[in-house]
Amino acid sequence: MTIYAWARRRSLPRLPAPVDRVFEIGADTRVLAHCHWQPEPKAHPTLLVLHGLEGSSDAHYMRGIADKAFRRGFNVVRLNQRNCGGTEHLSAGLYHSGLTSDVQAVLDELATADHLPSLVVAGYSLGGNLALRLAGGYGETAPHWLHAVCAVSPTLELGACMDLLERPANRLYEWNFMQSLQRRMRKKARLFPGRYDVRGIWRMWRVRAFDDRYTAPHHGFAGADDYYHRAAAMRVVDRIRVPALIITAEDDPFIALPPFRDPKVTGNPAITLAVTRYGGHCGFIESARDGYDGYWAEREIVDFAARHVPPPLLTAGAGATVEA
């Protein structure tokens, strides 16, 4: 399902064209979002969607969930993380798996400047880690406008996920990530002369080596292992207090399953956990029927979000039951 979902082209003719919006995060940091607004945005809940490692707002799952959520009455904001989606020129710095400050700044602007009364965050893979880490970071003091978070195939324990990614069977996935990371860093070096040393980067084909050379020192971590430990949502998942949906699969090639069985996850009453036998990484495809395209995780997220936003904003309607 992992390869099928990555390779399959999706046509979403009912999803309206997005409106571009740039959010000012800091003096040298801006992020681009593709937004789908309902005719009266303040009268509708808003879903903020986060992509995975080296993804973008145009990833198939980002557009797929936007299509489902928009038709259910949500505003949808498909956010590019720093440098993603062709935005290397907007930010001098890099993103990482635990950089919740950018997401928090976007949410704050939507809630305070746009006066949107109800927000839900959904993330895939690295974006799922961000969503859960954001909620855990808030803990008991989550803002009143944050009603739920959802995570599909989240990199809950980054170090364990990296161990799996480095297995020979996953060489194709890691090679794909590294091609993108190398290309991005060369572009960053051209845009910001003297800031990034890319000598010998063509010899670098391990994500761990990339994080040790670039990601970790750029963000003040002692090294890749320190980064993986401190940025992982597992450090704060027990503090999540807003309703949270986590979806993962037993056959995911590089998401470690044991952390999802940890009492910090299973013992947290705020968390609804769905562990499926099949689904791959960000796949979760079943038979299409009656106008439903078969992308099960996308449907579950929208149903979960609809059940947790305040009623006059949206009527949840009949949704499928989450089965572990």
C-alpha cells in the first residue's frame, strides 16, 4: 500500500482551487499554505493539515483529505513546512520533526487574526509526530479553539523509526528521501551563500548522516540521536489532553510498532488508537464504492474531526467506527 499510494495519480475534480497564503513566522522565516475557504469561513471549523518528510501541500494525501474535509464543511489549510513545496527562498533555516513553533504560529494567526473559532490539526508521518507533539506540549493548557489532533503513520519514536528505515529492505525509501534532501540543500546553498556547506553531499545516502550534519546542529541538538530523542512525540504523548486519533499499520515498513503499545499511549484516555493489520505507510486503502474513493484514513480523520468540533459549526453526520 505504501508504494501504491505514492505512485498512484489522484484526480480530485470537486476540490476547488486553493488560495495561497504566506504566514510570517519570524524575521527570516515564512511558510506557504494552500487554503480552501468556505463562503463564510468564520462559520465553519478549520482543518490544518501537515505533510511528512520531504512532502508538500501537494502530496496526494494532503489533497485527498482536503477534498473530503471541504465537502464536509471544513475550511482546509494545507501547510508547507519550511523549504517544502518549492519555498526554499522563504526561510533561511531548516525544518525538523519536532518543530511545533511554526505550526503553533500558524494556528495562533488563524485563531486570533482570522477569528476562526474551531481548529483541528491532522498530520501524516513526520507531520503526525508534529501534531501529537503540539498537543502534548500544550498539555492541560491547550487553547480553547483547538478541538482535536489526528496522526496517520506518525514517527512517534524517531530513533526506532530510523533504525527500521536503515534496513536493506527499505533502501529504496531512504534513497528517495536522500535524493530530495540533497537537492534541497544544494538549492539552499545557492540561495543563502556561505550558510550551508554542501561539499561531498553527493556521497551522503543515509538520513541519519544528513541529520547529524545538518538538521541537528542547525537546531541546537548535540547530534542525530539527541535530535531523534528530544523531537519525538513519545516524550510528551502522555500529556495530550485534547481528543487525539492515531492511525498506524502493523505492516508499515519504517514506523516502529512497540511505542504504540506503550502505556503512555494506550493509557491516555484522550487518545483513540487504531492499529490495522494492513495499511503500509500513509496508505490505508480499501475498496472504493458509492462515490467513496477507498482512502480509509482520510475518511476516519474527517469523521473524527467532525465529531469533536462544536455543534452549530458542523453536524458530524454518520461516520464509520474506528476499529483497531
